[in-house]
Amino acid sequence: MSRWQSMYEQKLVSSAQAAAGIGSGEHIWFPVGAGEPHSFLEALVARRKELTDVNIHQILPVRPWYFKQEDAAHIRHRSWFTSGASRGAVQGGWADFVPNYFHEVPKLLREYWDVDVAATIVSPMDEHGYFSISLGTDYIWEATKKAGKIIVEVNPQAPRCHGNCQLHISQVTQVVESTDPIPELPIPAITEIDEIIGAYVAELIPDGATIQIGFGGVPNAVCKALSSKRDLGVHTEMVTEGLMELCESGAVNNSKKTLDRGKLVGTFAWGSKRLYEFMNNNPMVEMHPVDYTNDPYIIGQQDNMIAINATIEVDLLGQCCSESMGSKQWSGTGGQADFFKGANRSKGGKGFVTTPATAKGGSVSRIVPTLSPGAVVTTSKNDVDHVVTEFGVAKLRGRTARERALSLIAVSHPDFREELRRSAQEMNLI
């Protein structure tokens, strides 16, 4: 038995034993989405009544095990980006929302928050004693530097990835083993409207560009429309099914990137088992901490950087609310602001905010005179570049308020254009 394997055996505990070491008042950090340590979290939740004021910090939690109001005194969630699991608790007031730029979470963690425990899924240990934090390198990499205790949940289904995501057994406090399925994210269907929007965006992306794109129907449609492009690169936060398929089609080879040439760079991954298998031991794929992937100054060094993200509503100045329904928090800023700022700094860079022109069966316009009361501005009027609906592309960056209003009215649904025009006149925009 090697030295590292011997150390591994000494640190190996059951999930229940790991959970038993958590004390009241402690701050625990989990990575984004699929990197959430299922077995350890389940054991922790099972003993929640024994604890008070345990704080779990996380972006996009997967499992809704501890989000009931009666559990908040035992385990309280600190949401850095709200998911379907945590949304009700955040909106109800028994979970807390932390405003942030994604790239700044490691700095905020370092300067403002306690890290008693960092816990994450990792790939199996290699012969040199290293695990790979591949599914969620994000801010958990920084958390491991500050944590009083590091708990790794080793899962053979977790991919081993290259990049700045390697954790050594000597740094680890406890090892838990699990064969639970890694959470998968169903691929959303692509609608006709998604395809139209995707085609508009793809038409404006040149061969050799580097792209960032999120998850959903429109991103999938964009990826589908980009399959005929050549020499694309990827510098993104989320590694998705659509990006994998672009690699497999030959459209992405990362050969023209300014930074990390030849490499697909991301900070977390969430998709299908096939995606995780694609990432495993793939020399092209590198996972890095979010304060690298999402730093606008790093992003801006990529020539022809293209950022593609969705929004909920856009006002006539171009302010985009992408994270709340009025005053009700729906998601979070995430990396949208990071990548739009970075793309604006990039030589040849472009940013695309995508949205269907209407919601609620066509009864509500997503292009509005002013944002809904209480709505959060995710992308400011100074950072917005293009807004794309199924009715076309509105180029806003560098344009006057009048030109913006006219362009946005032109890509709104025809049923709302006259009303929007009247509002613009009342606001002295046109």
C-alpha cells in the first residue's frame, strides 16, 4: 500500500461519522449544483434537529431536503444564487440571499465569511494522492484554503479533469465514499422561438470566436446553430451538453483562443452522464476557480469574446432584469454581469441578451418601458450590447437613449409596439 493510500484509509469515514462532526453555529460551503456532496448532506440533514444555526453557503443547491421553514433554526441556507430547491425559502424569508458577482465570491468568502467546513464531490484519488474537484471548482477551491475541515465525497462517476482543481489527500480532513448517481440536468426542449433567436445570434458570431453560454432552450438552439462554424473556443462558467456537442461536431477546437489556447475552460459542470464521461481525463477540458474564469479582466483578454445569456425583462434604456420577478428573488446575478463586462473589454467582443418577446402566452411583453417595481438590474444600461428576440436584434451599446428605445420597440412583439411607443414619448425618449 502506498503512502497516499494509507493516508486515505486513515481518513476514510462513513457519511454519518462525517456529519456527526458538524457542530452548531458552523458555516459549511458546498459547490455549485452537481458538485453537492449527496451522501454527506443526507446524513447531515438526518441529524438537523440536534443542531442549531448551522449555515450552508451555496450557489444552485440541488436537493430540497432542508428548506422547510421549521428547519431554518437548525440549518439555514445562505443562497448565492437561488435554485428551484431554495427559491421558496428565499422568497419566504427563512433562507438568506447574498448579492454578489460570481467572480467575487472567493474574495467575499475570504474577507467576510467563516469557513468551518468545505465539502464537495471529487473524483477518485490518483496514484499521486490527488483528487479532482471537477464538477464545481468555482468558489469551493478558495473555501478549501480557509476551511477548518475539508470533507471530500469520492464518487467514481465524478470526472477527473485537468486545470487548477486538484486537491491532495494530505490537505483533506475526512474522506467519504459514495456511489450515488451524480445529479443530471435534463436537456430542455428547443422551441420554434428558441431556434429563431439562436439563428440570429449565431449569424453574428464569426469563426474563431470564443464563447460563453448558459443553459436552457435558447443556449441549446445557439449551440445547434453554431455547429457549422469553425475554430470556435470556449471560455465559460458552466460546461454544458451543448458545448460538448459543439466539440464533437468539430466546431470547437479552441485553436484561436488568445488565452488557454487549445483548452475548453470552465468552472462548473452540470448535465448528463455523457457530459461527465466526455470531461473525464479529456486533455482539452480544464476546470478552474471562478475568480479566474469569470474575472472580467481575464475574459477581456480573449479576442472576439462572445457572451450569451438570457433575461426576464428589458426596459427601453436597455436595463436587463435577469434574476427577479419584481421584488421576488428568482435566481441571481451569476456570471451574466461578469461576462458582459469582459466581452465589452474584448477586442471584437460581443454580448447578447436573449429573451422571447412575450411571456404568459403572449399576454405580457418582455420589452417594457420601465422595469417592474422592485426588479433587480442584472445587466446595466452601460453594459448591455445586443438584445435579441424572435423579432430581431437590437444593437444598443454606443447608441443614444432614443436610438435604444426605437431599436427595442422594433424587436418587441407587434401587439405591444404602439403601447411602447406611447410610453417612450411620455418619457421623452422619442
